Amino acid sequence: MHFIVVPVEFDGGLSIHRPAILTLTLTCAPALGNPIQTPSFQFAPAHCLCAENSPTEVKQTLSITLGKVHSRSRIAQGEVYPLNLPRRVVQSPHRDSFNYSFVKLRQVDRPLDLDLVSSLTVTGFSLMRSPVARRQLAKMVYFQTTRAVGRPAFRQALIRYLIRLTLVYIAGKYFVYRLFLHPANQLPGPAPDLLVPFLGNFRQLLSKDAGVTHREWAKKYGTVFRYFAGGNNPRILVSDPALVKQVLTNDELDFIKPPETKQFLSLFLGDGVLVTEGDVHRYQRKMLNPAFGVSALRDMIPSMILPTQQLVHQWWKQCNTDSPTELVVSHGLQLLSLEVIGRAGFGQQFDCLENPERNPLSRAYLDLLAGDSPVETLFAMMFPWAHRLPAPRARQVRRDMASLKKEAQLMVTNAAQRSDLQNKKDLLALMMQQVDEDSGNTLTPTELQDQCLTFLAAGHETTSVAVSWCLHTLAHHQDIQDELRREVTSLFHHLSPEDESPTDLPGYEAINQLPLLNNICKESLRYTPPVPITNRIATKDFDLKGKTFPKGTRVVICPMVSHFDKQQWGDDCDEFIPSRWDYAPANTISPYVYLPFLAGGRQCIGYKFALIEFKVVLALLIKNFKFTPKPGFKVRKGMQITLRPLPNMTLMVQRVDP
């Protein structure tokens, strides 16, 4: 005799500790051809917790049921076979645990398709649809688990199971899926580094200067390829202008900063225009645009020339005319850029050049920029929570950030109390005066504070890096340096290196009309872009070159690749040639190929400010000094947020007589 096994829903009087999901139908059905299957109590790494008592309880219940239910030798396909069970209490050795209910099995009210009978349904309703059953099952699992935890064998089995589950998850996600099954693997690209299997291709990237490995891959795999970052996370690098435009302009809202990058930047910049996305970013950009217009920049030229003259005066005292002097130029340029931001951006003199240790802002920034290697920066960007660790470096970062936020808040408070605010032309004053045409709102003090942190950090770091690399390049091209010196001297000849407060300063238009200075700045930003790489993450599925990639895929835009593409720039793109900007293809190059300040809606809002500051500083330094390489000094392009020179840029500097 064969039994078809189906569940019964219970509802009153049955008291058991280890409940069996009782199964009962009780018809002879040889037509099904299903032999009785002996149930197994072996599951996963541990033996079933109910194995000792469940069979006894099943036998007890089954014996009562068989005594009360009529059975036949055969049942036709689809025939209804109702069962009626009386209320009855089944004795259990564990009555002290908790009670289950037992009621009459509901009569089947529709034909039963025997081919579809499962262990979950008998009347078309699932046992687990009952809230009472779910609560009882959860209660049973809780009691059984708490009792089992006290057994050493169970604890050992549970630990082994959790370890295996963790290893399977890591292997599945970080190796099998990301290295083989992720759709990005449709694209060509380098194989992951087997020596450090969890870090993808980072060892190759860090073994050379920033951008060099990316350029080598681009030459081998084309304008769209895949490589692996930390955690073997695949990234798609695009340098094709049409695809760069798709990411930065056409589908701008679908590609945002990765969450870990945003969290890392917000530690230093708050929720400023460089960090925010979507409608918040558009609103902030709309409110800030007037502060960076040409009319505003004209008024800021003295705030750029006077601090530069101050640095020139300091270097003039340290150098001589007969022989060159070794100077760490990047250090002085960092302080100069910060002082320019203080005067032009906030209408305040930070006195960074005179006494950098006295000013809290310069002291904090010098501490933050000191000692961060590419590996440390990489770790901090991958794990933004690392600044909360009790390590000495993390504690120093927290102190410096607290100091910067305090100073930014103080600047906003002092500016709001100025009676002549309407007459001021610095960035902060212009931001505070700006009113949204649609809502009539102004920027809140918190928003102003975040913008101050953004301009302090981004403004001074990128400019100092750009000028440092330009001086390094000109030191290796003396003919171009001499030609530039002749051009800028014609405009700045009346400014003495010993005069820290000159008058009759050149204007915005006059500086922009120096052709060679313009070309050198453009070529230097192509040759050594201050921000060498930008990451984006897709917020939804997207298509690239006819292939579909899922939400969460990382896309990389690398100016260090686009700026050295021979198909776009010609065969001489590896050389520093400022005159290339006088003819094609450079003078007609796409804005999605030349990307020192990105493009589209995420283009640097202060790029005009940065360009004119770059020109002013470079012109006055070249006019007064001759720069040559330091013998034996080797500098690397660090793969950090900016293209920081490692170690600090050191050059031989010599006076140039007026």
C-alpha cells in the first residue's frame, strides 16, 4: 500500500515540542508510481534538531489518524477524497514547551489534481500563509536554536558552516562573478594580477607614474576597455569622445560619483558643489556661477598679483645671480595658492607666506598634505571610515578637519557682519549677495561654509600642482622658458622683485592676450593634467558600443589617456610642444578629448579663475627666475586625487637680472 503525503493545517489542542509537518492522505494510488521515500534528517553540516522525537510523534499521530479514517484501495484521478478528523489531544513527552492547535482537516472543495500534489498544499492554501503558523514556526526555531547552542558539537558545526558560507560568498562575488561573469568582461582588457588577487590591477597601476599604465592598456585594447580595481571590481575606461560625452553630458544624471569617493571628499569639502549631485548640484552651480564670471575675475587680479609678488620677494632673497639655489618650489606654491584663495576668495589675508605655522588654515592643510603616499590615499578612498580609527594619522586628520571647519564657519560669520558687504568683490561676498530668481532664497550659512571648504581645498591644491609641473617641464625646455620670459617681461617689466606692494597692475584682458603664455598653460595642462582620473558609477543599466552593462558598473574617464591619443593629437603627442595650439588639430580639439577641467555639467566651475591664476603666477616667476633641473633628482607623478609630485618638486632656481 502506498501513501500520498500532504500537509495538514493544525489549529487547536495538539501539544508537541518538535512538531512534524504532518502529512496524511491515506489513499491507495499505485497509478502515481511514487514509492514511499524514507525522510532524511541530514541537512547541511548539522544533523536535524528534530531527529530524536519527530518520528515518535509522527507515529503517534498517524496511528490515531489511521484508526479514524476509512481508506480505499484505489482513487481515481481528480476524485475528491474528504477527510474529517475529530479534535483530539496527542500526548507528547514535551507538553511543557508550548501548544499547537489541532482542528478538523478542512474538506477539499475542489477536485484534487494528483499530479500536482506537493508537500505544501492540499486545499490550495500554503501552510506558511497563516500568520499563526508563521509565529509558531519562528517560536519553535528560536527555542530549538537556543537549546542547541549549548551543545559544543552544534557550535562547532555552526562555526564551520558560517566560515564556509563566508568563503563561498567571497569566492562567488569577488572572484567568480567579478572576474568572469560580470558583463564588463565582454570588453577586452588586462588580466588580474595573480600576486595580489584581491586588488585587481592596482599593483600594475602603482608601479608606474600616474596614467602610464592606462595609456599602455589603451594602446593595446583601444578606446574602451576593462580593468580591475580593488576587490576585483571591474571598471570600464572610455576615451572615445562620443562615449565621454555620453557619460559627462548626455546621460550626466545616470553617472555619479561612487559613494566611497563622495564620502571621502565630503570629509574635506562638506556638501559643496564638487560633491553634490542632481538637483542640489544644479541649484548650487546656478547660485555660484556669477561669482566666477569674467566681470568678477577682473576685480580679483590684484589679489593674485600681490601675493605672487610676495613669494617672488622671498625667493629673491634666498637666491643669487651667479649660481642656482636649490628650492622646494611646490611648498612655496602651496602657500601662495592658499593666500590667493584667501584674498580673492574670502577677502582675507591669511599671511601664509610670512608665517605658515601661525595661520590655522595653512597649518592644517600642510598637515593634511604631508605624508600621504598613493597607497595611503588609495586606502582612504576605498575605506572612508578609516579616519575614525584610533591611529595617530587618523587622529591628526580629525584635528585638522575640525580646525578647517571652524575657520570656514568663522569666515562666513565675519563676512555676514561686514557693513560694506555689498561693495566687496571676493567670492564669498558675491555668493552671499546672490539670490535665486525662482525661489528668492539665498545660500544658507551651512551651504556657504561647505563652498568655502571646497574652494579652499580644490582651489589651492590644483593650482599649485599645475604650476609645479609646468616649472618642472620648462626647466627641461630652456629655449621655451627663455622665449616666455621675453614675452611676459614686456607686460610686467615695471614690477620689481623687491617690491611687495606694486601699483599699476596689468589687467585681465592684457594677461590673456599673451599668446605664448596661453599656449604654454594649455600645453602644460594637457601634458600634466592636475586631476589625472575621474570615476563614475552608473545609477541604472546603460549601453556602450552596443553592449549593455548593469547598474553599479564603474566608468573611468582618464585625461592622461585622452591627452596622449595619437589619433586625436597626432604622432607628436608625447612631446611638450606649446606651438601645437596655433594649428589643427589642437586648436579645434573636442572638449571631450581635452579634459583638464572635465566637460559638460560637471566641468570645474572655477576653471576661469584657475587659468588666470595659473598665468599670473607662472608669468611673474619666469620673469624673475631661471629654473633648471636638480642633478640626480627624480620625481614621480603620484596617483592621488591630484597629480601631486612625489617627492615635493625641487628645482634649481637662479635670479634673472631686470
